Amino acid sequence: MCLGIPGKLVEVYQKDELPMGKADFGGVVKEVCLAYTPEAQPGEYVLVHVGFAISRIDQDEADQIFSMLAQMEELADSAPELDSPAPSPPSWPTPQ
Amino acid sequence: MKYVDEYRDPEVVWQLAAQIRRLVRRPWNIMEICGGQTHAIMRFSLDSLLPPQIRLIHGPGCPVCVTPVEIVDRAIELAGRPRVMLCSFGDMLRVPGSRKDLFTAKSEGADIRVVYSPLDALRLAQENPDREVVFFAIGFETTAPANAMALRLAKQRGVKNFSVLVAHVLVPPAIEAILQAPGCQVQGFLAAGHVCTVMGLEAYRPIAEKYRTPIVVTGFEPVDILQGILCCVRQLEQGRHEVENAYGRSVRPEGNRHAQRQIEEVFQLADRKWRGIGLIPASGLELRPPYWEFDAVRRFGLEGLVAEEPAECLAGQVLQGQKRPPECALFGLQCTPEHPQGAPMVSAEGVCAAYYRYRRNLDAAGSLKKGP
């Protein structure tokens, strides 16, 4: 029910005093209300729920998980003794 | 599709699952709040990638499932009134009321329209001035801004034949209710990414602090869900209990201020009954007095129509994560998506429907059933 679909804005305009736009969802273009993302510009991706864009997708944030995993891969690849088991993580103090 | 396909990349999912396996030392129970997350977990079998120490408990975050039977009865009653056109999201049509569902009412001749957006309902009202158009406004915080906008526009445009049957519910009070329930086993939460896109993180901080329970805001694709679980397990293993955002591409810490202002203008906090769970104080939204003229309950005098939940199915316990769907005697026999006895069997996001669709061949203990 709280489904949100990312769509690429292809057009923005005013209609009946509301900021509106057209978003492309993998080839299907639908009208969306931009009242809650009035800064959104064509070319940007917005997250759409029941016809309303509720956020603009942040590309840098979107990349983070992939770059984090890539870094870990690199670390694993450069580890000197590949055959030895991974060291156990340090035990962290419990914050009070 | 961008922002979907790369978050379903099996290799990335596998890497994340390996990270979780490497990290986990002790057994943990983690609840995913949102029905959309439950559906993805079942659909992609994400739980089967997790180490045996991690148990996922499915939460009550499906608005279709928690809308009380009384409000469904009111919608059915309204749909049967002369000149009324009832507009609803499609999911609500097969939710059982006390005697029947909206789908049956429609087949008996009631004018019930499925709409994609509340703005479609408002447009129908403007196009049909001789009809009374009622919108069945269900949903969590994610849907509230859309419904609030339909009401603001109705007021601005003076649309007199439009009203709403409000059944809005809120996530943070439900999390507290789950944490306060006797025998609560939940040790960490995956919060609902789209609810937090609208509302931000603030409301969750006091809960994480008070109950010393980590709350990780999580998205809906396989990579998102495993990332959420990874963050949650890391906190649990390190003895931390913070609110953490693992869905940064959509969620800002402050949420969407434009949307919050619109909700604030139209709605105020109210006590709400949750189907199968009962009354949770201040867990819903109702119209503010300037919007009472659009309240379908007042306009059509439905205050007296009350109903009690049927006792036969385990929906309440399932929605609170105390039971799994296959533990219910009705599951898959008397209760199927075609003939649901309880609301969680109705919506694709309902936990019973997700189990029926993807896990029907497993018994209550999770092993493969013998026979046909």
C-alpha cells in the first residue's frame, strides 16, 4: 500500500494552480503531482506514491551502498593471507 | 528500471548476506514493519539467505489489514445509499466486513469505483455534481499527504458533493504498542522507508531510546532490506540502539516538510482501533474541525454503526508477530486470497497472502509439506 515507484521526470508544468509533471516509469509515462517536491526538475528521479512525488531521489546516497561493498571487496582482495579465516570483529563497549 | 534493477542484483544481495553472516554472533529477532517489505522478503526468499540466528517477525504495516471491520462496514453501508459513488483503492474491495465485502456490494449494484489517486476521486466529484462522491481514505503517513491535498483542493474549489471516510493510521504508536505488549520478542525494527520519507526520523528517536531498541529506516528492494538487516544486526551485536537511515536515497532526517505541513493543516491526532489489535491511543488521524464538512461519517450519520471483530482467525496475533500464518487452522483451507477470512489474506502486502503465494507448501514449522 505504501508502494513508491521511482520515475524520471520528463516535464514539469502548472495545472489548476498545482505544480504537476510527467514521469517516465520504465517506458510508461504518467502525470504526477509535484506539490510536495516543487523543486524537482526534468531529468531528475522522483519517488511516486498514489500520484504524488514524495521525494527526489538522491543519487549520491543511492551510490553509497555499492561503493561501500566495492571497498570491502578491495579490502578482502588485498588481505595478505587469503587462506586464513577472517579475524573476529573487535568487541565494542556498550554505551551507557 | 533505474533505482529498481540494481537493487535486485543477486550478486550484491549475496555480498550483503555474507556480511550479515560474518557479523552475527547471537540470535536476534527483527521485525520489518511494512507489508511491502514482508512481500519482498517472501517474494525474493530473502529470509532463506540469512544465518539461522536471525529471525524476521512480520509487522502490522499494511493499512488494508489493520482498517477495523467497523469502518469497512461503514463503507459498505455508504456504498448502498442512493446517489453515493464510493471511491477506494483497489485493495480494500475484498476485505471482509461483518457480513460482506465491498466487492460483493458492487456486484449487488452499488456504485464503487477503484481509483489510483485521491485526486481521481475529487475529479469524479467535480464531473458528477448530482452524485455524492465518498473517498475511502485509508493509509499510513505515506498516503496522508495525498489525501490531505484532495481535501484542501475540495475546500478551495468548494466541491460540496465530496467527502471522505477517514481511516488513517500512524507507525510510531504501533511500534510502541508492539514493544509494550507482554511477551514482545522484537529486538530491532526495520522502519518503513516511505513513511519516513514523509515524516522523517525524529518520532523514532525517543522510542529507540526508551526501549533500548535499534530502529533502522529501510527501503523495499532486496538490497535495501538486507542493508537494513545488516545495520540492525551491527547495532544489536554492538549493544547500540539508535535510529539509523539505511534508505538515504529517499529519506531525509527531517522528512518532507511540504507534505508534513499539508497533513498538519487537514488532520489531527486521534485514537484509532486497529483490526485484530484493538485501540491504540493517538495512533491515527482524523479531520480538523475546518474540514468536518467533508467528513462522510458526519454527513451521512454513521456514528452509530459499530461492529466487533470476528474471533475466528488469528489475524491479530499474526499482525503483532506472535504467530505465523501457517499456525492458523484456517490458513490455506477456509482462508485463501479468493475467500479471505481475515484482512491479512487480502492485500498482496498482507502477511497471510504473502505466505499463501510464496510459502504455501511449507508447514507451520517451515518444512516442506508432503502430499499433493
